[in-house]
Amino acid sequence: MKGSFLTFMGMIVLMMTGCTSKNTTVGDIVADNITNAVSQYSLMTDQIEKSGHILNPRTLDKNGEVVYVPYDDWTSGFFPGSLWYMYQLTGDDKWEKLAEKYTEALDSVQYLTWHHDVGFMAGCSYLNGMRFADKDYRSVIMQSAQSLSTRFRPNAGVIQSWDADKGWQAERGWKCPVIIDNMMNLELLFEATRLSGDSTYYNIAVSHADRTLKNHFRADYSSYHVVDYDPETGMVRGKQTAQGYADESAWARGQAWAIYGYTVCYRYTRKPEYWEQASNIYDFIFTNKNMPSDLIPFWDYDALNIPNEPRDVSAAAITASALYELSTYLPNPKYKKTADKILAALTTSAYRAKVGENGHFILMHSVGSIPHEAEIDVPLNYADYYFLEALNRKRDLEKNTNSETVN
């Protein structure tokens, strides 16, 4: 702890001594963002702790009030996950205690079988607790993986995302809808096999990744949002969208989930087709004619009124984090350079809130779902989560590079 704290203080000194320069150095970006995050999340957690309740912030409503969500909301793992990253970035025991408290408040998540996003919920919280603080959360991870596995449809070879007989999903006439977001839940299954030695979870994850690779992508490597399968025959019934501009458009966060998901799949399998897919998705995103120069995308690359469309900061943060990991597998320096450029843009006042504002979330200007008229141009807890993860990955990459240079 002491060493981590001294490292943190050293970064603060670096930041302060650099303030006299007009140009912020690359190293200063990490230190500056840690300082900002500590200020914002201290205000956020102080407010929650004073309430006397276990609250889980997701976004702001139309009146600027913080929206808190129950444990079974798909975003419930991101707030405790962000607290784990605060601990990892600062070494301050305060954040470990808070992360543990708000993680363990999600205990019931492990038993959810109607929710494909249990991977997000348990992974961002409990898995980070295991990684960063050596917490004994193995039983939760295993039960969560078992719950997620109940949604595997063997004839189709995929994990069903949404139940097709409820709400607006039923209105679409789907039988076994699979969304590109589901790639993000596979890490939980890979980890379950790593912890237990039971290859069942690994095989489910690979089957889902392979079927998604085959059926979710167009010739230009953009991804459909929803692919509907016949759960009995495994045939594809249709390819549509729920949150994008149109069925044939490229929803920005969907492309981010895709590049991140296949990077993770490569981490656990070392199958070359996965990193090749991540690389191809990169080329689609960053050669797209509608990508702004600061690399913070519009909510959909084909939205009708570009450039007068909302940006989606969450898509940028997810992509940046993925690219830092991808850069460790592929030798081309463009992946880290692109991630650095995104992170630099997110650090500016155009996207990062002033301390004390924005409901104490770090980033502004994300989009939940424009077709559902929900969470448009607001902070989102998952934008903060992947931003903090990207900071941590950037710091670790550069620390390792500097160490290798010295040695």
C-alpha cells in the first residue's frame, strides 16, 4: 500500500510541476485524471455514505438528479468496478473499503438467470476485487457463470441476450435475440474455466464468439446490433437494431463492444481470428468518414443528421480501453497512439466535467438509447468505468515500457 501511495504522490508532484507549461505531457494526463477522479468520486461517495443507504449511481435524469439503480439493473456492476479502479490507481485503502462494500451489496446478482448481463454485473465488481485486492470471490464468479450458462442455446451455439416474450422485445417477434453487447459477458465464462478447470464455460464462450463472428458482421466489419436465431434449428431469422439508427447502420457503442469483446477473447484463447477481427473492427471505426477528428464518435456512424447528432463518450472510453490491451498483442503502434488520442480528448473540458458538477460523474455527453428516448447526452456510469480502466491500462503499459528501457 505504502509503495502505491508514494507512486501516487509522485504523480501528483509531476502534475503540479507541469502546470507551468502550456502543453500537457502524455504522462501528466494520467496524474491529472487521477486527481480529478479522486475529487469527483470523493464527493459522490461522501454523498451516498451520508444517506445511510447502499446506492448505486447510473446517470442523471432530466432534472439533473442522480438516478440510482437496483442490484439487478444491467449497469449495477460499474459503480463498484469504478471504485476498484480508484483503489488500483491510488493505492488508498479508502477506495478498497468502499469497493468491497458496494461489490458485496450485489451478492444476489450471481443467481440471475433472466439477465445475460450478469457478466458485466459480476465481472466488473467481483472479478476486479479478486484481481486488485485478492478477495475470495471465487464462489460468486462460479455461480454467476453457471447462471449465465443457462442462457446458452446449444442448437444455435449462442447465449440468448434478451428474453423474447417480454415487453418491447416480444413486439419485435424475436425468438432468440443476440446482441453484440453480449461479447462483453464472455470474460466471466473464461474466468470460470480458469478458476475451476471446467472447460464447459470456455467452450460456451468460444461457441458464442465464433457464431457472432460468422453472423454479426458485414463485409466492412461493422456489426449489426441484434441477430435473431431460431433456437431449435440455429438458423438466423433476422438482423436488426434496437439502439442504433437503423437496422443497417453502425451503432457506435456496438462497434466498441465488438472490438473490446474480441480483444478479450484473444486474451483467453490466443485464437488468431479474434485479434484479426479486433483489428478489422479498428479499421472500420477509424477510417469511417463520419468519425470526428477528436475520435469521440457520434452515437451512430450513420445517423441522419451528422454532424448535428449527439456524441457518445461511452463508446470512446470503451474503445480506448480495448485498444490499450490490443496494443499488447499487435506490434503496430497505431493502437496505443489512437487510445492516447482518445484519452487526451476525454480529458479536455469538452467531455470531462468540472469538479462538483455533472452529479459527480467524471465524463459528460454519453448516450444510452436514442430510439428509446433514454439517457441522451448525459453521464453514464459505464463511461466512467471504462475511462478509469483505460487510465489504469495506459499507466501500466507506460510503466512497463519505461522499466524495459531502464533495464
